[in-house]
Amino acid sequence: MTLDYEAFEQALTLFHHYSLQNSEAVRQMQDKGVLPTAHRRGFSVFDIGAGQGCLPSLMRQYADTLVLLEPNPRCAEILRRSFDTVHTCLWGEPALHRMLNAYSQGFDLITMSHVLYHFNGLDDIREKIRMALALLKPRGHLAIVLNQPSAPMARIGIGFQLAERRLDEAKTNE
């Protein structure tokens, strides 16, 4: 089976732009006190796997610093049209060291929204979360946004993993 990446990206774009999942994630983070309900001076956010920027667009009004990481060059190009600080690289040790050097004070909030299915199984997911935790300020928060396995985004992710023959990852999402 061959995956048409352009069609896949177009489908994701439509899904993200018309879905309420990002505004619901913001609402829940605010309800839990993880994200302020009004702009907070000095508040910083690092979004890992920013996609096309739907979630960061909703969070930007609450933070002074908003840093995005997106490995997909097409998505990063879209992000650069609207955001000042976009890093185009995979989330791994080199990216962690880059962030530690550039943002040694850390972040108040780190978000990982719908990215876990891109990692290589549970050990890799644990490692990526450990790295994110290393960038948090004291009393900072890591928000990992997930869908139920039956949700549209999860089904898309599983389909992508199966098409790419990433069978170990697909099993973690079923």
C-alpha cells in the first residue's frame, strides 16, 4: 500500500482546522490551572510537534514566549508564516540540547499534542517524555494531548503507521 503524503497532509489540515479538539485541550488546560486564562507576563510555552499551528495559535495570547518544534518541513514552512520561533527538527537528544542551550530557564508549559504515534514504541515514548520533563521550570507542566483509540485522529495515526509498516507503533494505539 502506498501512502499519498500530500493527500494525508490535506486531510490532516482539514481535520485540524474544523475540529474542536484544540479548543477543548486549551479549555481543559485552563480548567486545571496549567494554562492561564489571561495573558501572563513571563509565561513560556514549548509545543513539540506543532503541526500547522492550530493549538499554538490558541495558546499564543496567554504567553510571552512561544517556541514551536515541528519536524515536517512543509508544516514548519506554514508555521513560519505566523510564528517567530520555529525549530524544524525531530524531537530527540540534539533538539533537547539545542533547547537547553537556547532556553536554559526552561518552560512553564510544554505541550505534546497528537505526536506519540510518531515515536517508535513505548520505550521511545518514555524517552521523549523524559526529555520534555527536563525542560520544565519548577512547578511547570507537561500536557500530553491524546485521543481515544476510536477517535478520528487516532484512526488516522494508526492507518499511517500501518501504511508505513510501523507495526509495533500501531499495536500501541489499538
